Amino acid sequence: MKSLIAQSLFASHLHDLLIRDAAIVVAFHRVHEGAGADGLTVGGRLFERYCRFFQRHFNVISLRELVERLESGRRLNRDLAITFDDGYRDNFEQALPVLQKFSLPATFFVVSQWVGTEVVPWWDEERSVRHPWMTWDQVRTLSRKGFEIGAHTRTHADLGRLSESEAREEILGARVELERQLLGPVESFAYPYGGRRNLTQPNRALIKAAGFRCCCSGFGGINTNATDPFHLRRVPISPWYSSPHEFGFDVAFGRTVLHA
């Protein structure tokens, strides 16, 4: 029912009224078929449907451009920025060709000390699965192709549980390591886990002091011209949504909460 209502909503362009003067930032993790019920994986064909939906119904811009609009006070209007968390290799192998097919920009937040390693995070270890990470050559290729690379800490640490010195090492250290590999600036940051308890005001200060221009949460919500770039809200995309139109329904009616 929700999907059918959303199809009518977007076909009639009523969503233009409901989400005008707003911007949405979406967060993906893994993109490949055989997703399973892990909450982090979107199948490749479904990801392509999302990209087609985004292109058709939103003004898709880079996260960098969204931050520039917020900093300058320029009006938002159904803007949408695409992001990926963690640095899974399928982002390069599966998501990149689709993004290029639709000429869509995206930001990839990578865990700097997981790139090119065999690390298995606890959420995959619990399910006895392993999903490989991108190599540094792949991360650099994304950057050369014009995609933004952002920081996601050094080790996917929960910043809400760390001391100030530990948090600084995770935040600033990630930027230093990424810039050393990319030979260019890294200006965007995304909190691991991204829930309200994982974010603290002192850590936002550390992120500013480290030279970043924004930081992203992961508990849902939309952004307006009044949004602080260091309080950017993101909508996680997961199998919770059976279709892009269900995502669109929740965005239009303000129900973008964390489902993963």
C-alpha cells in the first residue's frame, strides 16, 4: 500500500511540495546480489532502481556541493547526495558502474586502516561471512574519477565510547592517512554506527579542529537550510525498504528513521 501511494505521489509531482527547501543524504553500505537479511546489503538490481529513482525525482548533487550550499545559504530544493560507508570492495565493482551509467556523484567514507586488509568486522564475524575491502588503488581510482573520499575513522571506532585523546587519534589520524594515500584534501567525515549515542558535541569539535567541513550521522532525517554541516542527517538504505518508492514515501512524510 505504501509503495502504491508513493508511486502516485511521485508520478503527480506532489513530492515537490512535500520536500521542497530540503536535502536528503542517503547512506549505502554493500551492493551485491544475494543480499540476505543483514540490513547492510542492497542487491545490484535494486541499487540500479534506486539510482534511476534518484535521477528522476531529485536533484542529485555531491555531498561537497551540498555542504557548499549550506555554508553559503543557497536555497535547497529536493537535493540528494549519495554516500557509502566502510569501504567494501563491491562499492567499486558493483556500485561504481551503475553510478557512472547514470552520471551520479557519490561520496565513499572509508575506514582508513581497513583498506586493502583482511579485517573482518564484528558484525560480519557474528554471521560467519567475509566481505572484502577496497584496495588503495581502487580508492585512488574513485578519487581520480571525481568521486569524493571521506573519512570514517581509522578502525570504525565508536566515538561515543572513547576518551578525547583516543577520539582525536581516530578522527585526525584517518584524515592524515587518507590524504597521504590520495595526495589531496579529505574534507568530509561520517560517524561509525551514526546513532545519537555515538555522537557527542566534544567529538564534533574535534572533527572541526581536524579540518573537516562536515560530518554525517546515520539515524535518519532530512536537512534544511538551517542545518549545520556538522549535524548532517543521513537516511540509511537497507532491505527495510522493499522499493525506492517506499523510501520516497518515508522521506516525503518525515518517517526517515534508522531501520538497520
